[in-house]
Amino acid sequence: MKEKCPPARRASKGWRIAGLVALICVSWNTSICRAQPPGSDLPSAQVLTRGPVHEAFAGIVTFNPEPGVLVDKAPPDLIEEVPPEERPEGNNVAWIPGYWAWDDERNDFLWVSGTWRVLPPGRAWMAGYWAKVAQGYQWTSGYWADAKVRETTYLPPPPATVEAGPNLAAPSVDYNWIPGCWIWYQGRYAWRPGYWALGRADWNWVPPHYVWTPRGYIMAGGFWDYPVERRGVLFAPVYFDAGVHLRRSYHYSPTIVINLGVFTDHLFLRPRYQHYYFGDYYAPSYGRGGFYASATFQSNRAGYYDPVYAHRRWEHRADREWEHRAEASYRDRRDHETSRPPGTWAAQQKIQSGPAAESKQNRLPVATSLDQLTKRRESPMRFQPVAKEEKQKFAQRNQEVQKSRDQRRAVEAKAIGTGARKQGRAVEPDRIQLPKSPIIASPARQLDRKQTPPKAQRTPKPDLKVQPKSAIPRPQPILDTRNPQSSPQRPESEKKASPGRGEEVPRDR
């Protein structure tokens, strides 16, 4: 986080000097006025190299959607976040602002920094939001909507998934198994079976899945997305001391970037939070708290799908030992603290400057500064300065995203829990025209060949013979973080814990 302080006139008394500096210290990046080395932590903000992944950058796929996380503490006002001075090249790149996420280890909120995102073709980002409910404050996830669809359909609860993995051999190693799911068909839910689909080197298929909202369930259609290394820039989350971001004229601009070269090596799913998490979540307590490593969590029966890992596995399809090595790396980090990545930017800097006897695995950089990233010749992305006109546009875009988030919250707060209404014997879902998203991908005709996606996957017809196991899905508990039993232990960088064996989820390949 860069800082600049305008000069303050000297005053005869020290308290007058301090007062003047506090009032007039405003800069492009932050209002905290204190000289810091580039990329270092501020005294009032801790840059993390672990935490939730911005939903717009990567999201897990849910077939048994659950209500959002519930907390008893109101989220702070959104930070005035300023996009960094450089962005990836291209005409299909957008700045998607950050948001507050609940950190049950601290029993407080942390800031998920905004992201430079190469937008998935044909999609529009619908930002998530916190809403006041009777029990506290609840999160509703964001999702990528079809940019051409003007109405949002709110469905009744879908039945529990009956996906059991592949029921026939793959045509070749070049195919991926796409799980089946329930779809709304002729006024009812019908089962669409899973199928084998040809994988693509430069594209990652995200299958259709459901998003829970207070009003009903949204089916987010399947789409082609870019592989992680081509999606843009993922900035590190930040934990702010209480009240810092409430200071007058406070601005924040992220400068620390998660290294996408090792991002997938330390990727975890937390289904109850409906988020990916990145970093050190290897201790056994995290397995008991609902964190699952991508290398071990591939159970179709669990009702979730990991598109990032599925694409990685396809990329290494000719290497029969790749999965075994990935699992062995996970077990090594689970059982040995010295093999785990650092949890903060400051800890990484200390390790990198420490003795050579430090674990080689620990010294792998999990984050870097944006300035260093833009200078790397081997980076798959090229960068360009953000022009003055773009800065103004992005500043306005932040306000538009906030407005669309508020409008979505208002729409989905009405008729809570319905999702559908009866028309005679038929059930008619709620169809509401939401405001247009301010973050929409460029039309395909404006994209170059590398950014033009393949045709959509051809899916099987619904199998009307398959019946739900129950008329509604199994009860989905709301995760109440006020229950300390639901919270894992503090990370080892903040609280020591003895290594041991974690819990793994059986996999269906």
C-alpha cells in the first residue's frame, strides 16, 4: 500500500502538528500517513497470504445449495477501494471491487480485496451482499449470470443431488466427467444426467449450479471460463484494525498479489461458506472445521464440484502419478508445519530473508508485489498503465456495483423464501427483472481468437424417470458463527498447534 503525505505547516505545539497532519493527510492510496517500505504492512492493516478467494475470481459449484453464513455482527461500511495503477492488457478486463467476509478465527470481518478480472465471455457479474435478518446478518453469494438474460428466475428448493459419478467409461483420457444436476423442466424438477465432455487446454468449463438467495434459488447456467493463470490478478486479503477504514477520506489500493503459479497448490474448498480459500489451512483442525484441500475433495456425492482442480487434473491427464504427488504434498504439509506456506505478507518476507536452513517449501513465494509482477517477462499476462479516463471510469464503476448490490438486496428481501407460486396445478417460478449489472463481458465479436470461447457443452436431455429422494432437499443448516464449536483453531502463524493427521473426503474420479 503506497502512501504520500502532503506537507503540513509547522506549528508551535506538537498536538497542533499531529492534528493538522491527521486532517489533511489524504492520498490516492490511503489516508494513513506514515512512511513505509513498498509492499509492507501498515501498522493498522495486516496483509494476508491466506483467506477467502474473491467470488468473482473463482467459485465452487454447489448442487445442494445452503443458506449463507449467519453472524451476529454488522459488517462495516464498504471501503473506498482504488484500483491499482496498472492493469492487465486487453479490452475485456474489469476491476471488480472487494467486499467484507467473515473470519470466524478472529470473530471479525476481513477485507477481500478487489480483483482485476478478465471477464468470462457472455457473463455479467452479480455482486454478493450482506443483509440484516432476524437472527443477525447473512451473506448471499455473488454469481456469473448470462449477460443476455434480462430476468432472474427464483426457483423453489431443488431436490438433493443424486449424482454418483461416472456410470460409463470415458471415450478417451481427453474427456472430463461433468456431474448431473436437477433442472427446472416443464413446471417441475427433472434430473439431467452427468456426461463426458471433451476438455480444452485454454478453457475451464463451469457447470450449471444453484445459488441460494432469501427469495429463492437461482440456477447459474454453465459457461466457459479462463484457466486461473489467465483470469487476471488476485490481490491478497487484508485485516484492518477496528475503525481504521472509518477515518475521513480513507482510501485503500491493494499492492500485494497472490502468486497464481502456486495458487492451485494451496487451494481449499469451504462448502458451508461457498468459497474457495487459499493458503495455510493444512492443520487437522481445519479439516474438522469444514476446509477441504482440492487434492482430496473430489467427491461427486458431496454435492459440490471443483472446476479448478478438474481442469488441472485434465491438464496432467498423461501423467498417471500427478494425483498421487498432489495428495502426497498435501499430506506432507498437513503433518509438518515447516512445509506450510506463510500466513501473512510480513511472515513471507521474514522467511525469505531468513537462514538458508529454512524449508524450501516454506520459501516458495505465495505472494509478490504488483510492481514485481508487472516486470516479470515470464508472466503469462502483460500489463499497461491505467489511463486517467479509466481511473475515473473505475471510480464510477465502484459506485455502480454498490448500487446494483443494494438493488439486488432489496429485490431478494421481498417474498422471502417463496421462490415460486402456484398457477392452478402448475408451479410458476418468480421472474424478476433485476437492474443491469455494471460488469459485463465484451461481446464475442470484439474479442480476439484466444478470448473467444468454444461452443457451449451439449448436455443430455432430462431423465424424467429419475425421482427425487425427497420432495425437498435434506435440511440445510445455517452456519451460525456464534457457535464456537463451528470455528477452527487459529493459524499456526498466530497460535501454535501440534501437527497431526487431518480428515479427508473420499473421492470419486
